[in-house]
Amino acid sequence: KEVADKLNIHQQTLLKYEHDSSKIPMDLLDKLARLYNVEKDFIFLGKKYELNHNLGEV
């Protein structure tokens, strides 16, 4: 509820986006990335992105 309030959206709307991140509007995606201090890709790809991102180039 706290995150939804910070984003000025209903909690149910946030839950819907959590289940299907491909439906997140770009402006909300920007707000989420800033709120959690993560790259936008992380919101879509989660831990898989984090692991690949941390590996870097060989």
C-alpha cells in the first residue's frame, strides 16, 4: 500500500503490474525505477538481469 500511495495509484493496480510487468506505463516504470533505485530492465527481468549484469564482460 505504501508503494502504491507513493506512486499515486491504487494498490490493486500495482498488484496487477507486479503480476504482468509488460503492462506498466512508461511514466510509472520511471517512477518505480527511481523509487527502488534500480535500472528499468531490473523491473522486467529481476534477479536474472542482476546476475547477468554483475557478471560483466570476460
